Amino acid sequence: MKIDGIATFSAIVFSFLFTIYGFNPFEAYGQAENKTFDIAAVGDIGCGVNGAKTISSIQNNAPDLVIFLGDLSYEPKFDCFFSQTKVLENNNGGSMVLAVIGNHDIDNMYVNESTKKDLTDHYRIPPAGYYSKTFDNGKILVIAMNFTELERENSAAKNILNNDQYAFVKHTLENSNGTYKIIASHAPFISQDCTNIRFCHKPLENWGNAAFTTYHELFKNSGVKLVLSGHNHNYQRAEKDGITYITSGLGGKSQYPITPTAEAKNHFADVYGYLNLIFKKDSIEGKFIPNSGATNKDVFKIALPN
């Protein structure tokens, strides 16, 4: 009788809330269970018309988080980039923003220590250039890598096991309970074969197989689901050992022609736009959203293992 009394009282309370306030606790519970987290990811943007359109498109879709995948302004200063992206960073319900450092952000004829500091201060990037953040109540872990040194042919950074960044990534991944673990890096780990292609940056797998294998095995063994990169000004998606590698470099700068590869499931360089990722309870739904409003050029789903 006591249990029946509690049930009856609960039913009365729920009925009262729904009648007076239009609040249905069962519906609210269902909505909480089905809550999603929305991420936009793109690199190689610039301060031109195409870059501004990409930022506007992202703003219109109001994601929870924006990840800039490096090579942001392509200008002597970052003022132009900060100016056009401030609409994403306002305090009135704007998106959270995370950025990784690209080669054009720190290593060209325009950029010096002062401008680099403007960038790192604005996005609170530590001096080492690599860091991690968690989102959606800790369910999503994003590790931002400072990847440019790995591209240099004679770089000491290729000695991965003695590299501070590798130690940081390894420790962070292995000590995370996140449901979704994501790597964000300007330079790609997997990409098209650059043979006979004028505009093409080699991926890590082509610079030194030992370095790629070491990172890839770490990602595989620690539950990484997504690796996001820019650098090549095109879009590519490939899957290897349950990890989805995506290049999203169509933010606004010149487009790099792309040739098909055996691994790539989708690839193009004929439209500007960004990658949209929707994190659900048991899956990630992804799509490339063109600035033109045309049909999404790539749509995919990554299911979590049971």
C-alpha cells in the first residue's frame, strides 16, 4: 500500500506539473537521453571571401564547439581572422572554440614571435603547442597536437618515443574515461599519395612509417575514434583499424586537386565548407556541409562498439 501511495502521489505531481507548466518529466528524461553534441571542424581558412563564408555557415548552424585545424589567417597578423570569427566566440550563447597551430601560423615570412603570441594568447594555447580539453560533461576528449615538427625531414621530433608531445598524448589518452576520443592535428596522418601532384602535403605515414605506426597503434589501443586534420586544401575520409581519419582543409584558401586512394572513402576539392560531427549516445554522425548550400557531399556514421 505504501508503494502504491508513492506511485499515486508521483502521478499527481507529474500531472500537476504538466497541467500548470506544460512540463512533462518523462519527455524531459527522454530528451536528456537523446541529447547530442555538435562539432564543426575545418582548417586552412584565410581572411578572404571564401573563409568569411565558411565562418558564416558555421555560425548559422550554431555548433557547440568549433575546432580550427590550423593555417588560420595567412596574413601578417591575426586581426582579420579574430575579427571575422568573433561572432562564434560571443558570450551570448556562442560556440566554444579550440584551435591547433598550422605551419602558416608560425612559420612563414610574415609570422614572428609577437604574432604567434597573439594566436596562442587568443586561444589559450600553451607554449608547447599541444594540449587537451574535455567537452559534453567529460564524454568528449579532444587532444590538440602541435604537429608541424613531424613534417620536417630531419626533425628530431621523429624520435617519437623520446618526444614530449608523444608522452603527453599517450598519458592523456590512457588516463581518459571519455566515450569519444579525438585527435586534432594540422598536418594529416593519412592522406593521398603526393606523387606527381604539385599541391600536396605528405602525410605522416609517408614521412616516416615508424612514427606513423607508433601513433596509429597508440590511437587504436586507447580507443581513439576520430583523427581530424587540415593542411591539404581538400576533403578526405579514410578508415584504418576502426579509426576514421579526416582531412577537412576546404575552409577558404586555394583548393588542392586530389586523386583517389585505396583507403579514401570520399574525397573532393571542388567546394568550400566544413565538417559537421554530431555526437549521440552510441554513434557519431558526420557530414560535410558546403558553403553553397548544396547537398552534403559526404555523409557517414561511426557506431560505438557494444
